[in-house]
Amino acid sequence: MYNNGIQMYRKTNVVTADPKRLVLMCYEGAIDSLKIGKQKIAEKDYEEKGKNITKARDIISELKSSLNFEKGGTIAANLDSLYNYMLKRITEADLENDTQGFDDVIGMLGDLKSAWDEVFYEQKNAIGSEVAAPRGERDGDLVSYSGV
């Protein structure tokens, strides 16, 4: 029963999250799955390693498939290349039980997450200051989100 509550809470978080928060959640999920996969290599629990590595691959594939090349332009193209590299690196590391390969991808995902954190929280702070500003001083385009 307790696990059902946790699963419902997680599902509600995903369903109600805005697109930028979903991207952050994806990065966090992929990083966590890769870390668990590394741990499972050390424990020689290859079935659980496989499940977690597959989860990380699925998350990265979902991030890749959600890229908007029209709006994202060069950034979307660069992310597409980076996600392709990550997927290749994870596959190689998985086949060789190479924890360094997982660390490489964890590092890249961590860098991307930091960049998104900065964008997300900077915009959140800007929205807060916009709401607090007198009506004549608001910038109507400040809160728009174009997606990548």
C-alpha cells in the first residue's frame, strides 16, 4: 500500500510538471539509473544492471525524440548529436561493464541538468519579479517558453 502511494505521488509530479521541469526530471532519472547500473555491476547483479541501463537509454531516447528542430535550431541539432553519442557510449559501456563509460555519460547529463537548472530557476525568479513589478514595467514576452 505504501508503494502505491509513492507511485501515485511520482505520477502526479510528472503529469503536473511544466515542460522545463520534465526535462530536469528526465536528466535526474537517467543519472540515477546509470548510477544504480554502476552499483549493480559492482554487485554482479546483471539483471538489475540491465533494467537500469535500459531505463537510462529509454529516458535519453525520449529526450531525443522530443527535440523541436524548428524552434530549437542549432541547439536542438547539437543536443541530438549529444544524445546519440550518449546512447552509443552507454551501449558500449553496458557490453563491457565499463563503469567509466557510465561516468562519462553521467557527467554530460549532469552538465546539461545544471544548464537547465540555471535556465529554469533564472526564469522562475524573473517571473516572480515580473509579477511583483508595477503593471507598466512588465515585459509580456518574459514568461514565454519556446521549447528546444
